[in-house]
Amino acid sequence: MPEKHAQSDLIAKALAALSKILTRPWTIMEICGGQTHAFMETGLSAMLPEEIELIHGPGCPVCVTSLELVDKAVAIASRDDVIFTSYGDMLRVPGSESDLFSVRARGGDVRVVYSPMEALEIAHRNPDKETVFFGIGFETTAPSNAISVIKAKEREIDNYSMLVSHVRVPPAMHAILSAKNNRVQSFLAAGHVCAVMGMDEYYPIAKKYQVPITITGFEPFDLIHGIMETVRMLENNTYNVKNAYERVVAPHGNKQAQKIINDVFEECDRQWRGIGMIPNSGWKLNANYAHYDAELKFNVGNITTHESEICISGLILQGLKKPDQCPAFGTLCTPQNPLGATMVSSEGACAAYYRYGRN
Amino acid sequence: MEENKFDNFTCPIPIINDEKVTIGHGSGGTLSHNLINSVFYKHFENPILAGGNDFAEFSSNATRIVTSTDGHVVDPIFFPGGDIGRLAVAGTVNDISMSGAIPQYLTASFIIEEGFAINELMQIAHSMQDCAQEAGVQIVAGDTKVVEKGKADKIFISTAGIGFIENNRMINGSLAEEGDIVIISGTMGDHGIAVLAARNQLGFKTTVQSDVGPMNNLIQTALSASPHIHVMRDPTRGGVATTLNEIARQSRVDIILEEQSLPVHKQVQAACDILGFDPLYVANEGKVIFITPQREAADLLQALHEHQYGKSAAIIGKIETSNGSPMVRMRTSIGGTRIVDMLSGAMLPRIC
């Protein structure tokens, strides 16, 4: 990376080069919430040529974790015999009635961890309690979550379990592209997801829907590089899968990580918050590891959920609306008092707009 | 040679019932007196405190008096670069100093959890006195309460203080003006990351030290170099971003920051990158934000650079007129702009 003081000149040059090859408006979806965040945090989104319209995708695991699972997490975390562990940004996600922070305020043992292995250690140190880890995330976090379960089995730590909410990117892309009102003409695919899974899954999507896909990283230059490759394909009327994040992503991904995922998880249908059920879009623990499935371990079957009637996070996650088109944005709905998960996570589009782009 | 063993022997003040604080130490009886004598009087020694009254009396010719109070809870109580004692003294010294006042007297109130080690209390009292000495203040009154185990987390310290202003200089958060320059006295986020690292929650090691310390001397140096400073504030909890938002609202101005000028220790930046934190929102306990007229900015910066607590001081932005609701904006290092908002609730580590 160039030193900071040299960056602005190089970015200006790259943007000028991008403008030169543009002949008409294009709509590009950045799938990953981390990219949405980076576009807003660096101010890059406002610097792009006006022909480029960015649509923010559903790639924020906190945002798309279903309301039902958040409610299940709240129910499990409220039990006296449970230590509930989670990545920090899940704690403020509103469920139907409550969130995990409120559970903690009421006396529940809810702890922020930085990795599932930390949760496993908590389980090991507290044999008279059940330790549950909220296993959310895309393909990126799946290998480390899977390893925690493999290690639990090896070390016979039976009081560890995982509330699994894993989701996969390609089925979501299918869902977005086959929607009647789809406006997405191309994708920036999430670099870290592809670091694990590689590029293979994306060729059939590019071909079937005739959309260019560019594997893209997260630094300002990565983002411009990704847009540049995408625009080249759009302008040339070609659709392919390009890798603009070669320093991290190998064409076939990380085979070892994929094996770990396949050993532990199996595909399942999954509810995405704000979007609905997407077939085969999730992973759950397979029969060999069912003992570590918190949904099976704790009887939290009868959950009735209800969403805020005002929140349009579903439309935002599908790229049909922008956060500032929501009547509640910045008034009824703020990071302090979020109506939907997209306002909670730092990777949520609404939170990114609120933090960096409000006028 | 046998007798020589006892040559330097003095009868120690007995701490009855070994080295843990017990409920009895808060009873007001003999144990309380022993604890106060052996820990607090010993370290905070000064004539006003030695008077042994329930009050502290002093006089001053100043007509402008500044007071402030601050409660201190920190986990862990000892961390790289400081401890709760240094924090408790520096916190109140700094709050008073931000007005331009010279802090003089402090009071300290301790809430101690039963079972707390007396040698740790000694260490805390020692570092409080160290910090008080550095700041040139006296701890002139105090109180000690002991609560049952589990009713407090080790030790809580509240301090209050008084300082005096002997001139007509006005410094407060509502005085920032268009064209003023924003200067920070050093790197951002050192305290927050040092404490987080001390909790062993990072999963990696750092050598970051907390910046906790008394800023009154630095501030007097700053005021000599730049007599017309409009605003001074210490960016503690909520960090620089939150403090600047407060000032923008109080003064009804916009504050424009330059990202590439923000001083951040490399290790703090790296820890923040890994955890998904922004150093702009991480706590400081030994930094000052100065807002001063442009004509005095260069002199102020130079004076800060010559002070031990101001070596990495930097100009980080300027004040502009606000065309609506007051805001903090930042020109990013790639040439974009964005809002820098207040911190909403607790800062949470991101998933990926």
C-alpha cells in the first residue's frame, strides 16, 4: 500500500481512468457489508463517477441472521445454566421482544468473545454450565466455527454447543438476480469469502444471468480495482468472473478450510432476515456433530416472531432501497435505538450511512 | 554482632487481621484508624490532612474557583502505564485544568470490596501520591467504606477537586470560532487499548502503555505559548470523535478533521484494525484537545512538542461555520469526506 499522503493522488488518477472508460450508467452491487463500510468510511462512494450506482448487498451476517434465531439466542441466553457467548455486534440486534444486551442487564451470563475457541475455553473452565456460541457468519467464519466443534469432540467438551446461523453467498446472488424487480447488473464479490471458497461457484452465476462478477478486496485501491474490472466487462458486454484480489484469493480457494467445512456442516434452507427463506443458502451441523447443535440441545422450538412494521431493512438488503429512503432513517431508527439489524452492525448499510454519510 | 540486627528496628504500625481489607476496616473503629493511618495518612501526608478533622480548610485570594468530581472504576485496576490510583488523581486534575484553572486540592473517597489486598491498596495510595506530587496538588480529605464481597468490583475511587483561576481568561467548549485550529497533544487511543490488552482479551500482546497522567503542567505551558486558547478538553471516554462532537454542538460550528494528520501509535492502529475499532473513539486519559486562533497555532504546537507529554502533538483540523446542525467531518486520506459521529453506546468488536 502506498503511504497515506500519496494515496489521494493515486486515487484521483484511478478515478480519472475509470471515468474515461465509462459511456453510460451502471448498477453494481457490492455484496459484502465490509465493502459497504469501506466505501462510506473512506468517502470513496461519493468520489465515484456519477455513472456508477452502488447497491448495497446482503453480505452482513449480523443483519441477515433471522429474527427467529435471535429470539432463540435470547431464550437460550436467559437460562440460568447457560453462558452465552457471541461476537460483540450481535448483542444489540433487536429480537421480537428483547436483545442479548438486555438479557445481560437482567442477569443473564452473556459474554463477548473474539473467537469460537475462546468460547470453547470458557466451556472447558465451566464444566457445570452449558456454554453456547452464536455461530453466525458467511463462508469466511465457517472454518473457525467448524474447528471449535471438531476440537470440542476431540477434547470431549460436551457442555459446548453452537447456535448455528451460517449463510452462503452464491444462493443469495441467485435470489437477488432472479427477483422480478432486480436492478443489479454486476457484482463485486466478497474477497474474504472467496479466499475460503475460491471462484468456482461464481462462473455458473455469471453465465446463467449474464452478469460480470469481480472478486474484490477492502482497501480503497482494491475497491477501485474491482469496479474498474467490472466496468470493463460491462462496457465490453462480456460477463465473466475476474479476480481483482489476487494477493489473497486463489482460484480454487483454501482446500483445507473447505474440507473442514464439509466435515462439519451440511447445506440447509435458511431464513434471511428481511429477505425470507432462500433454499440451500445455509449450513447446519451434520449428524456427526449434532450433539453440539444448540437448537437441538435446548428446547426453543416454539418461537413466534414479529418484526418492526416500519423497518425496510429487507428491501435494503435486496438492493431495492437505500437507507436514506426509509422514513424512519435517522429519526425513529438510529444506532442507539435500532429498528432493524442493518442499523446495528457496523457492516450494516443503514449504520454505515448513519455514521459516515448523513447530511 | 548479634545486637546489630535490632539497630534499625522500629515497631511497625500493626495491621490487625493480616493483609486483607475486612468489613471491620470500614467500621470507623480501631481497624479503620489503623488502615487510614498506615495507608492514606502515610502516603498523602500534608498539614491539612494531618489536622485529623472531617473537613479540610484552606484559603485563597482567587475570585474564580473551579471544582469537579469524577468516579473511577477500571478493570483491571493495574494496567501498563498506570493504575486506578493515578487515574483517579489525574482524572480530576485534568477536568479542573481544562478551564485554565490551577488545581490545588483534592478529596478522595474509596469504596473497597471486602477481601481486597492491603498491599494493593498501598500501591494505589502510593501512585495517587506520586501523581498528586507531579501535579502539585494535595489530597486533603478522604473517606473509606468497605462493602461485602461481591457488592463492588475490588475498588472504586471517587475524587473531587478545587482549582483557582487568577485572571479573566475564558476557556470553555462553547468558544470555538470559525478559522480556529484544532490541535491534539499526542497519539489517540493509547489508554483504551492498554486496558483492553491488560484484560488479556486481545489474543495478542502489545507494548502499548496507557497515557494516564496529569495535564495541568502541559496546559500551563500551552497557555504561555498561546494565551488566547478558546477551548481545551480531555478526550476521555468516547475518544476524540465524541469530544469534538460535543464541542461542535456547544459552539455551533463544524469541525473539519484531516485523517492523515491524526496521530496514532502503530500498535494501537493495528489492534484497532484487528478488532474493528476506530482510534477516534478509543479512550485517552492523558491527552488534551486545544482549539486556538490560527495566529497562535504554530507557537502552541512548538511549545507542546517541547513538553514531555506533547512530543507527538499535531494539528488535526480546523473550525468552520456550520450550515445546519453542527457536525464533525473528516477529509479521508484518499481525498474523500465523511461524517465523524458520536459514539453510540458501547464500542463492539465486529465479526469480520
